[in-house]
Amino acid sequence: MAGELVLLEFWPSPFAQRVKIALAEKGIGYECKEENLMNKSPLLLKMNPVNKQIPVLIHNGKPICESLIIVQYIDEVWKDHSPLLPCDPYKRAQARFWADYVDKKIFSNGRSLVFSKGETQEAAKKELIECFKVLEAELGEKTYFGGETFGFVDLALVPFYCWFNLYESCGNFSFDQECPKIVAWGKKCLEKESVSKVLPDQHKVTDFFTAMAKKFSAQ
Ligand code: GS8
């Protein structure tokens, strides 16, 4: 019995998508509440008074914040079905290292590529491609980052796969040329219903963030 589960989210958020994929992997039902981040709800401010950010998972009235912490909570509470983190402590530590790398390197350089211009944008593009190459080397010949089954690192990274089109249009490069194995990995992840049902269309993401970047630069 899952108890009462409510997810505060915003559809383009890669962080909220991680939580939705984790819940889908576990086969758990929940209620979604879409936030307007320009006018945050009293519920969001009450449930995440420190960061005031989505996603927040509210389990039987108690909030859990920060996407990777939420995913680990889900994995610990519903441990009997589709484990996301490996059992072995060393492998768990490695998985957490790479998920943290995605947050520190992919998210921040990607944001800079989309929302900046000139030299800052060029530097972000170079670093983003380098970081994806590092991830590609870590993936190696494996199907997923953890081996044969979809897990924590895949889940942390895969929402950014639907930003590839946006990154390419902002940086004028091709993922197929730079990181073909990562593209193949993304396609493989999308074959999973837990992923394909959650992730938005790449073009919808591109249109949304291109409009946002234009608005941002006009201010
Ligand atoms: C990041 C959440 C976040 O940036 C996590 O959950 O992993 N480290 C956190 N949330 C954004 C929306 S997605 O870009 C957010 O809530 N922004 C509103 C704000 O900061 O005011």
C-alpha cells in the first residue's frame, strides 16, 4: 500500500521527471500537482520552505525534497520491486557519484549553453560535450550505466536526453557525431514505458526553453 502520494512538479523539469520515472518503475500511483513557478502555491512554500523548488514528493503528508534524494527514498520504501540502486555498497557509491556528476556538470553546463551568449556559451558548449564524452566512456559497452538493467544513473541522466535537440540548436553541433553511444543509450532508455510515458517530446522542450531564453535575454 503506497499511502497517499502527491508530487509537486512542473512538466519541463528534468528533476521532476526523475521522480516520475522512479514511481513508474515501481508501478506506484500518485497525484500530480503542476506548479506555477512564477506564482508558487502555498503548499509548495509550506512543503519546501528552504529551497522553494519542485519536485517535492509528499508521502502521507510528509515532504521529501531534492530529486535524487526523493528517488533514493522511493527505492528504499518500495524496495521489493525494480531496485534502482545496486545492493553492493561500493557500486551504490559509484552510482551516487555519477548521478551527482550529472547534476554538477550536465545540468549546469546545459543551462549555460541555453541561457548565455558569446564566450560563456561557447565555453559551456565545449564543457558539456566533454562531460558527455566522460559519461560515454563510463557507459562503455554496457547497455545501461549499471549493466543490464535500468538504474539510478540512467534515471538521473535520461531527462536530459530530451534536451539534446535544444543543446544542438543552441550550440550548433551534433550529438550523433560527438557521442553516438550516448544517443544509442538514450534511445534504448526510451524503449522503456516508464521513460517514454514520462519524458516530453524533444521539440516541445526546445520550443519552451527557446522562448524562455528569448524572454530572459530581452529583460
Ligand atoms: C533542483 C530542482 C530545481 O532546480 C533537485 O530537485 O534535484 N537540485 C534540485 N527546480 C526548479 C525547476 S526545474 O529547473 C525550480 O523549482 N525552480 C524554481 C525556483 O528556483 O524558484
